Amino acid sequence: MPASITASAGVSTAIGGVQVIDDGLNGETFSTVVFDTTGILAASGSIVSGSGTHSLSITGTLSQVNAALGTLSYSNPSAGADTITVTTSDLSDHNGVTKTIAVTITGGDDYSADVMTRGLVTVGGGQVTGNIETPGDRDWFRLSVTQGSSYTINLIGILLVDPEVYLYNSSGQFVDSNDDSGTVNSRLTFTATYPGNYFIGASAHRDNATGTYGLSVSAGAAPQVPEIAVSGNAHNIPDNNATPSSSDNTDFGSVTQGGSPVQHFFTINNFGAAALAVSGLTLPTGFSLAGASRARSGRTARISSWFSSTRRRSGPKAAKSASTRTTRTRTRSTSRSRAW
Ligand SMILES: [Ca+2]
Ligand SMILES: [Ca+2]
Ligand SMILES: [Ca+2]
């Protein structure tokens, strides 16, 4: 039995060499239990139960068990480490043995780059997300269209800095592509020349980066308007979001009155096809815009702003624990077209 194996995330890997060794002379019945923590184990045969789960068991004669073990395979959707434990009991002699196999799961890819992809995006169906896990990775998504209709594909970087979008026909042949459209994000408008499926490919520009992207498709041509997207701590803050969260920097917490101010930073991106002007900001009661910096040169524009407020807590403990909430917020924008 191998002491260790290596598997690629999302790919079923055969585990060879797992066999029960016994004379089997007495026609004993053996029971072998194979289990792991995060992966999926599979084996075929009528004496196998639990195939496709974290734990499967095989009960039969020596030759039957070994035949089933010969079909043993392992898969795991996520990269990392796992341990497979194999316990075999001789049900006649009432003895058993346990051995382990260390598993290393490498890489990982959420969507293939061919017409067999499991990726799916629908017109007006919102944004689907995916990952460029390794440089050079490309992910395809199937899109169902109506002949003669126009569609606009938007591919934005969430953690991927500079995405690039591709369009392929139902046979997987290249139709069109776009790298940057107003910003480093990608936008492609096309008119379907046949009914059925097209495929959309997402990648990093020059295949040299990794990260999470968001893909959406809308009906019609792209409106030539700006599209603001605000994020904190690299997490998108949805429109009209009113729930403070530490993960996206929107929870400012509180500090003791007279203490150091709390400073949070935000990023503003323009994903639209027209320049975005940020002015007349409306801030919640008690917050104020304290500063801003503007575009410096070329591709990078930056706005910095500081908000501060002093807010006394209400309630029974207010007299003893009056607190000052001071907030400094800095916003930053990236735009190739110097939108600011
Ligand atoms: Ca991928
Ligand atoms: Ca892929
Ligand atoms: Ca791009």
C-alpha cells in the first residue's frame, strides 16, 4: 500500500496498490473500511457500500475485497492535505490491521476551458464568480442565446487585477475578445448569429496573474455610463448595503472619547464605459469627508478622503461609557481613462 499519494484538486485519482494480504485458505470473510476527512472515496462492485462518500466499506472474500480495492479512487475539490485510513478485519480470525495513506491535493481549477465546462452564465441572471487559480488558467462558461439578439458580457476583477474576456462559438472556436474597456475590466458586446450556446472565457491579462473574477451578461448593447463599485479590504460592498461588517471595513467599531481615531480605507472602481465623477458625497449623520487626493498620472487615479465623527452612545450606560466614534476613510480609484 502506498504511504502517500498526490492528487489534483477536482480530479479523480486512482489509488493503486491497496490490497489485503492473507492466505485466505479458510475462505474467510474480510471487511475493509476506507475513510478520509475531506475527500470523496469511490470503488465499484456489489460488495462496496458508501462509494462516493468520505467512508466506504467492502465486505467479501479475499479475492472479492481485493478486486473491489483495485477500483479505489479519490477526489477532492480543494487543494490541501488529507489522510486516508484503511482498516481491514478478518471476520473469521477476529484480527485486523489499520494503515494510512497521506494525501497531498495540489492545484485546483473550478472550470475547464472547453465546451464540456460546468460553468454556466445566463442573460440577466446576475454575476457568477470564479477563480484563476494558477497563471495560465482559463475558465469557460456556457451562455444560451437567441439568434439576432445582442448581448453585453462584463468580466470584472474582484481579486484578479486585470481580467481578459473571450468569446467562442458552440464548437469552441474563437469569435472575439476584449482586455480593457474603459478600465482594466473587460466588456464585450456581440450579436448572436445562431440560436443556442456560446462560450465565454475568463482569464488574467497575459495569463500572468491569479485571483477571483465576476462574470455577468446583460441583454442589449452596453450603456455608455459609469458604474461605481466600492470595496473595503478587497471585499465588494453591495449597493445599499446597510450592515456593518469587519470583513469589508464597514464596521468602524468605537474608541474611548479622546482616544486615537479609527481609520478605514475604501476603494472606488469605475466598471462603466464612461468617466465617473465622484462629488456631492452623502454621508451618514455624524460622519464627514475630511480629505481627498486626485489622479496623479496615467492609469492610476486616486482619491483619498477622511471621515470623522463624534457620536455619544445613548442608553443607561452612556454617562459612564460615553464613547467617541472617529472614522477616517480613504477612497482610491483605479482608472486607465483618468476618470477622475
Ligand atoms: Ca479556474
Ligand atoms: Ca480553468
Ligand atoms: Ca483587462
